[in-house]
Amino acid sequence: MPSSPSQQRLERLIEVNRLVSGALDSKELLSTILTAICDLFDAEGCSLLTVEPRTGELIFHTIKGGSEELLETKLQPDQGIVGWVVTNKESVIVNDPAKDPRFYSGIDQKADFQTRSILCAPMELQGEILGAIEAINSRRPEGFGAEDLRLLEAFASQASVALRNAQTHARVTMEKDAYRQELDSQFRSIIGSSKAIREVIDLAQRVARTKSTVLLRGESGTGKEVFARAIHNWSPRSEKPMMVVNSVALSPELLESELFGHEKGSFTGAIAQKKGKFEIADGGSVFLDEIGDIGANIQTKLLRVLQEHEFERVGGTTSIKSDIRVIAATNRDLEKAVSENKFREDLYYRLNVVTLVLPPLRDRLEDIHELVPFFVKKATQDLGIPPVEVSEEAIEKLMTYHWPGNVRQLSNVVERAVVLAQDESLGPDDFQLEQGKPIQSEDPIEELPLSEAVDEFKIRLVRRALRLERGNQTKAAKRLGIQQPNLSRMMKNLDIRVGE
């Protein structure tokens, strides 16, 4: 027995809901909804209205005359029947809009269209109005009816969920893109404009586009991990994970498990199966720091990974395929290690496809002009304290130092100067440089380990702000340039009481 018209419309609604629920692209979703409205209600035209959150304007997304072209028109929130629907959160049937005082003819004039009947329902989700849906000009002589309104309200409810999902997806995508652009900008502007560092950056950007294994060489503190992350983020693999493994921070047994994973019961303490970094990073990159320090057993397994892109977990027998790019780093003389049979020659050649040698800071002293302000800004932001300036005399002093610890040492020296700063400007005397023996200080705080010195400095700064603001935490937080909840949290962590 053939289905009744009502049954057919219900079946069509279910099918449309399925299509709408699966659409995350906003334009695709709007087009699907609008096409469905015209079909479900046998209407000449249809519109979906969304509320522009920044301006409160109502944006009409319209299809007319059977066209699949998506038209957009803006309307003030107090205009038209649809504006009334959004404001009052009520559905309406208007089969003679010319006689309805709420009707706004401006849309018809803009769209070159004559509205004869309107069926409109609000799109509401958890009490929030997202917009409204309307069918325009019923092809039936009697116009729209109560059954049409119930059907549209049911559809509007489902469409509201789909629209919010699409909006959330669009926002997350936009935030992700913005974050990636920020990251990209950060890595593309690895601090320094000297010829020495720009040559390495240029080579890193070119090799990033390839699949080649990269070996980063240079003294400790020259920024090998920063370059490794930059190469990953410049590469087509940037959407996939980058795993970092420090080869000297783990025992050989733990390093093997960290890289390749292990099966349950493969050794004492292996109470569950664990995936290794090579498996997790499938499609992405693995950064192996201090590669020159790994043992012979792991060297052999690593060679297989580079040659065949496969491995077994510790205690496992099943080969696992993984598409990874290896970026390795070392400050050791690998050639000497090969000649002394401490490092596999075949592994050396597999790693040494493209080598980037990072210059020590003493060979790019002019970059201190850019590095110091960068580290000062980072330190003040991390510590939650007001910005400080650096005098040119201080920069000149720093450029005369030999920097055995390279950029890492410079970063630590700058952070220490910021922590202990007495004024809003850092001068030469604020930067303490090792000259073969510890520099004595009149301030006991300078003899403390860095973490303790930071806490002591915070205590001094907070107590001073509270004294100046007579114990008013809101004003004290403003003086410190931080939010009041952050100040309260800091006071609790550092055991600071008002009035001390």
C-alpha cells in the first residue's frame, strides 16, 4: 500500500536530517538545509537566517526560484517577520504578508522577489537563538498550514544542532589555523639575522619540504631542538605528531621501550602494552636528540627503521610499519666514533643525508641585539611581571662575552637579570657573567638556586604591591599587570598573607 503524503514527508524529513547531521562545512550545510526546505514544503523559495554575533545583524541565506545559488542579505534584528520570530522565539504562518504590519518588503526589492506566504520557525539551542528558517510562497492554493509548521519546527530543532556543530567546527579550524600560523611565524623567525644563522635557516626551510633524514650538529645550547621543531612545522607532515626523545636521559632499556614500545610482560614492570614514539608519530616526525650516545643494540634497530620503516615492540614478534621522518641531533664527533667502532658506519650514512651545522653564539654575536629583547619579553611574560627595557650598554657588554653555553646560556643569564632587576631598565651590571669563578653578590637572593630566587623575587614583588595598595588585592594585581585570581593563586602557593 502506498505511503500517505504525510508519511512520505516524514520519511523525507528523516533522510534530510541524516544529510544535515553529517555536514560540517558551513556552506554545504546551509545549501543542504535550504534545498530541503523548498522540497519538504513545496515552496518557491526559502531562507535560513543566522545571527551575526559581533554586530547582532541578521544574515539571510536564500535560495529562490529553484536555483541552487546561495544568496546572502543582511537585515537589522528588528526588521521583518523573521526578525519578530527571532526576537520572540515563536513560529508563525503568514499567508498574506502584505497585510501583516511586521512584513518588511526591502528583502523582496533586493532579491527581485514577491513574497505571498511565509512559514517561519526559530532555530534555538539550549535557550540561545541561532537564527530562523523560513519557507516562502507555498505552491498550494491554500498556502501553509499547521502541519507544515509542526514539520518545520521539528526540522529547525535538528538544523540548530547541525548549525552549532558546523560553527564549532569552523571556529576550531580557524583557531587551529591561527595557532599554526603563529607557530609558523615563530619558527620562521628563529631569532637572528646574521649571515651565519640565515644560511642555516634557508637550508632548513628547503630540506623541510622533502622526506630526507636530517642531522643537526653543533655545540650544546645552539638550538638544535628549536630547529628540529621548525623543520617539522615547515614540512608537509606538520599536521601529524612530532615526538621528541632525549637519548641520554634514559637508560638503554627504557630508551628502547620509549622508541619501539613494548608488549605486556616483556620485562619486569611491563604491566601493559605500550606504543613507542615511532609508532605514535606515524605520518609525522621523531626528533632523536644526542643520537651519538645510543648503544649498539638500539643503533641496529634504528638502522632498520631508517631503511625499511618497520620495527617490533620489545618482546613482540609482529613487524609494525610506520611512516616517519627522523631528525637527529648530536654535539659529538660522529666520524671519530665511527673510526673507533662506537657508532655504526652504515647508520652514520643513513643519518647524514642532509646535515645542518648550527653556529655557536660567539660566531653570530650581532644576533644578541635581537635575542636579548626576545628573552626579556619571554621572561617577563612567564613570570607575570611588567616589561623591562635593556640599555645599549648592557647589549654591548653581552656582545663581548664568549658564551660557552651558547644561546641557552644567554637565555638563562637574561632570565636571571629580569628576576633580580631593581629598575625598569636593565643595565650592564644587571647581567652577571661567569669569568672563571662565581661572582659574589651583596644580595643574598643572588646566591640562591634560580628556582628559589624566582620565588623569593615574586614574594618581594607581591608584598610591595600589597603594601602600596594597602592590602587591596584587585589593585595590587593591576599594579603587577596580572589578573586578580592569578595573584590569589600566587599568594597561596608562596604562603603570602595580607599585612605581612
